[in-house]
Amino acid sequence: MRRCWVAMLWIGASHGAVTAGADLEQAERNYQQLCQQCHGVNRIGGAGPALLPQSLGRIKPGEIRQVIENGRPASQMAAFGALLEPAQIDALALYLQRPPSVAPNWNEADIRQSHRVLVDVATLPNQPQHRADPLNLFVVVEAGDHHVAVVDGDRFEVLARFASHFAVHGGPKFSPDGRFVYLASRDGWISLYDLHNLKLIAEVRAGLNTRNLAVSKDGRWVLVGNSLPGNLAVLDARDLSLVKTIATLGSDGQASRVSAVYTAAPRNSFIVALKDVNEVWELSTGPNPDFVPRRIEVQDHLDDFSFSPDYRQLLATSRKAQGGQVIDLDSGQVVTDISLPGMPHLGSGTYWQRDGRWVFATPNISKGLVSVIDIGTWQVIRQIPTLGPGFFLRSHANSRYAWTDVFFAPGNDAIHLIDKQTLEIAHTLRPMPGKTAAHVEFTHDGRYLLLSIWDTDGALIVYDSNTLKEVKRLPMNKPSGKYNVGNKIEFAEGTSH
């Protein structure tokens, strides 16, 4: 039921114009008659995903119109082209992109009412009920039809596949022992899945529009960062029951959306970046935490961030600094600004050792380059030109190369391999000419890697990381990202955190 409906769209579909003088009152009546049963009163979602501006922000108006008119194959999204005139479809597409007349709300009572436990974990075996290495499993998000696949990283076989909520986002996170994986959708649904028993355990809707989630070092807590409503939701990691919500208000009382949340395992804390106030929060996850934030004042709103390898310093994007801002988490002081062109995507960057020194490399969303920064001095030591703006960069301690895509370039079927010592592009591959290549993740030992072909007729391509020879292809429906259990729970060099 959850995979259909208007919001199930692919970037790159045909575009269409929306009439400026549309009859929005009639469009609202059409919504109530045709859409409300699945998408909910006030468009906050129900069996289908939310149809709010925050949910549809990355989807072009023509794409929305196309699905209203033609429906969605292999889903329960009906085609309304025979029921509505073209002008009515235009008006409905415009209506869905505008805020509801009544501001949507989602409070603690709503969260608790949405909570459901599907399986009692106490009744399940504690040991893996499959033959795969539990630390070499991959969790693969298939964005094309909103499913998640569990892949054996030794045999490269799909062990299980299950339906997810609309648009899983922010990267799955794992319990410290790797048994459980936590998934967040843009619509605020949080899902708990048992990788030992290949079963969905529990779900809860923690918000209406969610950025991402984090799991505490001890595996006891899940923190969810929301844009709508602007708050944090603390969940019990055992069953996703709500512990409390925390309004994200600046010290001056100004409300803020959440940019991102991460766990800082060496610090036994969560780190929260706020989008609308100049603050970073640290929430302790030690014994009996009260989740009262420690506020760190910063010089600008922070949209994206990463950490130094020891988690003592935070590297965050800052428009005021025209690049990055380095914040010492112990002192709460801004250490320095880093001049970086364009829009660096720090959350998808990675680090490695070069000549005995740590370096951090970040792709760039708006410029064709990868910036390499010396973490000891916070100086940019190399700008590596690429074929276009990119989104992801990955490596492994046992790999000679860092792999980066050119996701936003016209020729985004290419992927670059950067030599981590010379900082030069050593190879450029085109795995499936004409189809987007993106997001690499290595096996636990780094011997192989999986690369995504972002297409409805896409695939996971397995490469030998040393010979660069293709080993296998697994057909998949727009696999947008994949995450290796061992690399993630060990915060391994080369992967994102």
C-alpha cells in the first residue's frame, strides 16, 4: 500500500507547465474526493505518502502532473487523466505544491498513536538465521519502487527484500552489534529491521518531514531530526517507542528546522546541526541521559557536516565562510574557516592517511572538483578537477583509490578513481554508458566494492577493488545507496558516518 501514489516519481521524467491562474478551490475539492483517502486530511499522509511542499520539494511540477494524469505502473496510484480536464490536473499539481490552509502538526500523541510493534524481538533467535557473515551484509535502498534489499557481501546474493516507506533518506543506521538496522523516510516513518532474522520489527512516524536519524553508541537510543515539525524525537532503540520530543528552539527562542543528526561515538553523544539558528547542539547519551542540549554558538547556519577522525572537531558548510567552518567540540569555539568553492558535500566526504597525515576529501554539488584538505592544518592541499559536480565519495583502508561520481554532470555515467597518494585521477570508468553511476560501498575487508546504477532498469555492479574487473551484476530498481554493516558500525576509514 505504501509504495503508490502521486509522490512516487523519478527525477528526469518529462516536464510540464502549471497554469498560474488555476482554480485552487476546485483543486482542493478534487483532492478531497480523489486523493484524501490515501494521502490524508491536510495532506499529511496516510496509506500513501505526504503531499506537502516539504515532501515534494525535489520533484518538478511536470513530474507531479504526469503521475496525476497517468498513474504509476506497478502501484495503486490510479490515472486521473480520464476523470480530470487538463486544466484541473494543472491546478491539482499546483495545489499540492502550496502549503495547506491549515498548518500541519504532529505531536507526541500522534507519534505514540502511529507506533506499532510487528514482532516481539524476545521471541526471535539471537543468532543469524542465514549463512551470511553478519558483518559483511549490505543494506541496499532501491528508490525506484521503494524497497530495501539485504545482500550477502561474500556471495553477492539477495537474502531478503521488503517494502519501505516513501523515499528512505539519510542513510540506514545500525545497532552497535550490527543486528538491527534503522531506516528513516522523508515522510517521517522510522522502521526497525532485524538482520539476523530478516524481519521487520517495529515502525513509528516520528515527524512529517524527516532529515535523518542516528543511533547512540550504546545502542539504547535513536535520535530523529525533523524539518516538519522542527524538532528532535528520542526513541527507545529496542522497539521505537517514543521517549520524548525536543523542540529545536535557539537560545533566543527562534524555531529551527534540523539540518542533520549524527552520533559521535567517541564522545558518547549526538551532534545536531540546526538549519535556521546559529547553533550546534551536543546531547549526551551517557548513563541516564536527560537529553538537554549543550549549545555551541557558531557563526552561520550549518547545512551539512562531517567530523575529524577523532570526533573532536566538526567540519561544517558555512555560506558566510564561503566554504567550511571548523568547530572544536570540546571548547565550542570556531577554529578556522576553510575557503571552498561551490557547494561542498561534506556529509559524503571521506578521509584517509597520506604520508602519515590525515586528509579529508569532499565532492562538490555545484562544481566539477574534489577538494582535499589537510586535517592537521585545515588547509586545502589540492583541488582535483572532475568531469562535473558530484555527490558521493568513498574508499576503504585497503583500497588504493577513492571513488567519486559526477552525479550532477550531463555525462553522469562516469566514475573517477582518485589515487589517494598522488591525488590524481588514475582511472575513469563508465560501467553502463548512458546510465547514472553513483555511490560506492566496499565489502568489510575492502576486497570488493558495490557500485549503483541509478536507473529503474539499474543494477549493483560488483568490482574487484584491486584489479578493477567486474565480478557480478545484480539487477535492481534504482539502487540509490548501499551500506555495509561492518564498515558502518566500526566507523571505518573511507566510509561516511
